[in-house]
Amino acid sequence: MSTSIKTVVFRPDLALGVELTTVRRLLNTHAPALLTPVRAGFYQLIWVQRGQAVHTVDFHRIPLEPGSWLFVGPGRVHTFDLTADYKGQLLLFTDTFFARSETDARFLRTSSLFQELRDVPVVLVGAEAPDLAALFTQVATELTHAPDPYQPVVLQNSVHNLLLLAERARRQQGYRPLERGPDLTYTLRFRDLVEQQFQTVRAVRRYAAQLNVSEKRLAQATANTLGKRPKEVIDERVTLEAKRLLVHTRATSKEIGFALGFAEPTNFVKYFRRQTSWTPSEFRALHAA
């Protein structure tokens, strides 16, 4: 039985790594595939223009109303609302498209729009609507032009400006950004390592060693940045993956436990219950109802 969730890759025929489409077109052409939650290997920006919908991102139900902008980063398990009657557009792009320099890559890694450190996906309502709409139009217009050496840069600049305006709008709506500095840098590097190794490494000391810092210094960084201990960050990531696999695959609890590095099934059951107050079977049944 598979203990993995399908990952959707960006369309290989779109060499630029960016696509602008509509919700209606997506649902009309890919509705059967969208019935099953998947991970996307790219960035998603959904703009709801008319009607209402409820998207689900990693067990968060996200109500979207007219004028909403939803930002979903790579790797998250995202489900579209197939029952709602709504109109909107989607901007999809890859790391390769956007990160033309180390500065661009750093912007994406630290952007509050796609930042998973605070877990809940970002939704902006009525944020800089005319300006963001104009940038959507710029991208759409540029994509109708014949390819030339300028096109990738023009498109990346338009998307970058769109994200900058959205960042500004989020701050105007009361968001307090994480303070830049060594604590944030260590936390981001720690998060990246956890994402790569959570299935096999759960000891804080091993992550601290890879970062060349003491466990105490790492704990200070995550406490100042997130208000959490490093062990909490690790446990939350392991638990999220367990929840995903329990709900979105048919793998047994035993198979999921092995996939997440638990040698004994009973250890996984105890761990999951300690983290969630549910047994794996109870959690699966709850979300199957």
C-alpha cells in the first residue's frame, strides 16, 4: 500500500515555468484529478472574483469570498472546492521561474505570503485590488506575446511586483512580520532541514550539529521567532505528515508509522495520540465522516 501522496508537477510544456488560468478552465479540464488531494510542486495564487468557495489546505478550511487572494506554497496538500459556483483566476509558477538570483530565492523563502512557519495559509481580502488586477493583466498580456529573450524577465518582474504589493497589503491589514536577523536565519535553516529529514531524524541535537550551533542557541532562535521549542517544530511536522497520510492514503497505521521512522506500530499510536489526543484510527474515521 502506498504511503505517499501524489505530487503534481508543473506542466512540462510550459518552459517558462509560469501559467495563468481560470478556476472554471481548471475545474472543467481537471475535475476528476482534483477529487483527490495532491501536493503541488509549485506556487499557487488564487484570486476569487465572484461567488464564494471553501478551499482546504492541510486541514485548514479557508473560506474565500469575492476579492479574496489565497497564497499556497509548494508541498502543501490543497483541495479545491468542486461544489461552489465561483469565478476566479490562478497564477501558478515554479522556483525556477522566479528565483533568477539568490536574492529572488531568499525573497520566496522568507516571504510572509508562502511562509509555513505560522502554518495557516495567507488570505487577503480587497487588498490593493486594482493594482493586483492590473498586474494579473500584465502577466496575461505578456503570455500572449511571441517568446523572446525579454519575456522571462518581464514576467518575473510583474509577478515580483504583484507579490510585493500583496506583502504590503498584508502588513496594512495588521500582519506583524517576523523580525529579520540571526534568529530568523537559524529558524529558517532548521525548518528546511526538518522538511528534508523529519522522517528519519527527530533528535534536536542532530539538527543543531548540522547547523553548527548548540541546542540552547537553536532553542533560543525558535523561541524568539515562533514561540516554540525545536522539539515542537519537529513534532508538528511529523504529526502533519501522519495526518496527511491517514486521511489522503489508504495505507495502514502500521505502514504509516514505519514510513515516519517508528520501528514499532505501538510507538506510533502512542506518539500520535500524545500529539493530537486521537488514535490514528480515530483521526482517520473522523475525517472520513
